[in-house]
Amino acid sequence: MSRAVPPFAAMAAVLLAVGWLQSWQLSLTILNLCLISAVMALGVNVQWGVAGMFNVGTMGSAAVGGLAVVLVSAPPVRAAWAAGGGGLLAAGAVLLATAGIASVLWRRMGGQSLLRGAAVGAVVLLGLAVSRHWFLPAAAAVESVDAASTGYLGGLGLPVALSWIAGGLLAAVVAWPIGRLTAGLRSDYLAVATFGISEIVLAVLRNEEWLARGVKNVTGLPRPVPFEADLQAAPWVRDLALWLDWPGRDAASVLVKLAYAAWFLAVLLAIWWALERLARAPWGRMMRAVRDNEEAARAMGKDVARRHLQAFVLGSAIVGVGGAMLVTLDGQFTAGGYQPLRFTFLIWVMVIIGGSGNHKGAILGAFLIWFVWVQAETAGLWLAAAAAAALSPENPVRLALVEGPAQLRYVVMGLILVLVMRFAPRGLIPETTPESPR
């Protein structure tokens, strides 16, 4: 029997236990967030477990993926386009032309480093000055259009499922120049650089209101499943609620969450299958060789920088898909909600505990860590009630549990990390080569 079967069976059992003992809505909510976290963990596992790249800018990729949902599926704000859309398009065209000219000059003036730098710098400064002439008034005009409810351009109004693909593509497009810029950096420098760049990306999203309303949030985004109110009115849902002896609202909510779970599970399985195929292909074997010994790989003629760039872009794209799915589940894009704890630290803990280099391990780590993260507060409340009955009112342990049960999640998370690193340093499901038994 595969080593992965028992832990996944245990996770299924605890999710069923939550549904039975607490509520099925809570259980399915945890399941959906576990599935999304597993997608993000697979992206980090490609970068760290497969390529050995220490990228801590995952929250930037997740935010860019979430932005794609707004740009693709939100309805367009036609008044905003009429007010400043033309100016923004003109500014964008100038920036693209500037980038193209600068790229051509950089390639053709390769032997004249000083002159090349001066020429490229002059072109970039001129392009920024010209684009600023159109950009500033156009952005102000867009943001002034019904700023209380819109104040941004909106999107294309396309089906929201397409935005998940667009989220991956947009995250990959943003990751490519970052990967080129950080190529060759050692792991600690790479971590600092990617974290800083992700903060720059988030700063742009929070301050450029014409793009996605900044910190005002974009709400009411489309969804790939029916609304609860529509399902509740369906005769078959009412019959199902009567058969289960549930309120109609609860039955509709459970069905909606099951529909979300089906979508997310399909995406997760598709990504996992593709990554497993890559792991067994020559590309996967080459990436493991580059990860384990870069110098030996270079000696064999491998382009290490190019392979790192490929893994960086691929992993960022997968994280972007997860970010788009999360925004779809929430129904809103919240630029101020991307924090390192949730979108960097937790995802890394998932990969480390599950087993870096093993895609099944990354998925298991995502399920375990997110479940503990959500349920630790419930456990804290239970412990607080038990402590209130067993300990004196002045006992510091009781006071800590009663006043801050939510803080128990940090204690439990640290304890799990320490125990796994002590007794299973390679993770709960260690990496195996494609040829070895799983």
C-alpha cells in the first residue's frame, strides 16, 4: 500500500468528523480552502522542492492571480472607460514601445557597455515622461467616476472559470522579468529580493485604484456555481432538504460548497497530474540534477539559469491559479488582505511538513496545516472550558486559554513543525524518484 494512503484517509476522516460533530458547511468550507492551499503549495513545491529556489514572494503571485479575476470576469465600467480608458491605453502603448526600443538597444550595443547603459537609460526616462503625460489625468478621471461603488475600469465580463487560467498566465508574465532579474542569486538573497518585489506588487495594487479599486475592494464578482437563493427555490432542493430534515438554506449552502469543491478538486488533480508527468519526463530528472548539484549540471552543459527561470515561472503560475480560485470563492478582491503569514509562511510550512519534492506530500501538508490553522481556535475554546473547570481563577494557564484561545494556533503550528522536523525531517511523505515505489 502506498505511504500516502493512510494520511489522506486520516484527513478525510477528520473532515467527516467535523461535518458530523460541528456542521457540514464548516467541513466543506475547510475542504475548499484546503484544496486552494494545496494548489498554492504545489506551486511552491515546484520552485523549492523541484528546483531548490527559495522564493518567499508567493503572496505577490497570489495577488496577481486574484487580480486576473477582476480583469477577466468583472463587468466593464463603461463610464470609466469613456472618461479615461483612451488615455490609459495610450500610456500603456508608450510603455510597451519604450520596453521594445530599450530591449533592441541593449542587444545591439553589447560591446559598448557605458554607451549602452546611457542610451537605454535615456530611452526609459523619455518613455516614462511621455506616458506620464497621458497616465496621470486618465487615472484621475477613471477614479473619479462614481468612486463610492466603482472608480475603476472593471473587467471583460467573461466566465469566471477562464479567469483562473488568466490568473496563472498573468502571474507567469509578472514572474518572468522577476526571474530574469534575480537569476543567479543565492537562496538567501533570492528570498530577500522576491519578498521585496512582492511587496512592490502589492503596493501597486493597493494604491492604483483605477486598476482594481485599491483598498476599497471589488465585490460581487461572478461565480461558477449557482447562488444559494436560486438553489433554495428549486423544487428538488426543497425535496432534498425535507428528506435530510435540514432547513432549505442549509441544504442549498452545502450544495454550493460541494459544487465549489468539485471545481477546485478538478483543478488540483489536473495540476498534480501534469506535475507528476513532468517529474517522470527528462525535464524533471534534469531539474533534480540541477537542484542537487548545480556545478555538476553546469559541467554537463546544462543552462542552470534558464532551468531556474522555468521553474520560477511555472511555480508562480500555479500559485496564481490558486490565488484566482481563492478570490472566486470569497467573491471579492481585497488588495489589503494579502499578508506574509497567510500567503507565504503557511504555504511554506505546508510544503516542508508534507515533504518538499513530493507533490503528494505538498497536498497532504496543505490539508493538514490549514485544518489545524482553522480548528486550533475551536480546540482552544474547548481547552479554555476544561481549564475553567479544573484550574483556579488566578491560574496563569487558565487565564491565557480563556483570554486568547485563537493564539493556540501559533503554538500548535510551531509544535507540529518541531515534531515533524525532529522525527520526519524529510516530511510526512518524503520525496521519491519516479522509478522508486511510492
